[in-house]
Amino acid sequence: MSVYKMIEIVGTSPDSWDAAAAAAVERAGQTLRDLRVAEVTDMDVTIENGKIALYRTKLKVSFKFEETV
């Protein structure tokens, strides 16, 4: 039997939504252990001077609670 927690994170990239998602997961992995699933919930962009300046990807990320003895 396992218990998982889900949190929402947002990654950004000047290159693409994929790169923004990868940045978010990589950064979350630095402080959260046992990441399991990432679900993209939203994608948007910021616009400056009529051009895309930044891609943003919102994800729900789940990780397993550690068992305590």
C-alpha cells in the first residue's frame, strides 16, 4: 500500500513547451525524491513586442511518501 502527494509546478523556457516541462521536472527532482508521474495541465506563453518571449508549462507532479519505521 502506498500514498502519493501531488503538487503543481510551472517550468519556463525561451525555447519550447517541452523544454519548459523538462526544466520543471529536473528542478523538482533536485529537492523531491521518488517522482512518479508528471501530467501537463496547461501551457501558455508570454509575449513581448509581438513575439513569444517565454514558454510556460504547468504540471501536476506526484511523488511517493516515504515509509517511516
